[in-house]
Amino acid sequence: MANTASAKKRNRQNIKNRARNRWRLTTMRTAIKDLQEKILHGSNDETDTALRETCAIIDKSAQKGVIHKNAAARTKSRLSQRVKAKKAGA
């Protein structure tokens, strides 16, 4: 248990930051799932729009330190590969 005022404040900050980071992570995961659904069942225009939006969310998560920048780059690369494969197959 925190005893000093600064330790108590730090605990309050940690709780708020953890909640914010969890929100960013769930938002990112939901965007990725929505994009994957559009890759399977959506048109090419919908897929392109969803890819741009999802990449922006992933970049923001990496910028804020929720995920590592290399993990963000890897995820964006794999998603864009799937979108290109859909266009080539369609």
C-alpha cells in the first residue's frame, strides 16, 4: 500500500493509464477483426477504406506505446497482404 502522497498519486495515474491503454488495445483489435470480415465479405472499396482506418488506429497504438512499433508494422504488413490478395483474386 502506498504511504506517501506521491506514491498515492502515482497509483491513481497508473489506474487511469491502464484503463486508457486497455481501451486503445480493444479498439485496435476490433478494427482488425472488422477489416478481416470486410476482406472476406466486403467490396474492394470498403476493404481499402477499412485498411486505411485500421492502419491509422494501429499506428496510434504504437505511438502511444500500447504495442511495439515492430508489432504494428508486422500487423499492418500482413493485413495489407491479405487486401492485395483479395484484389488479385477478385
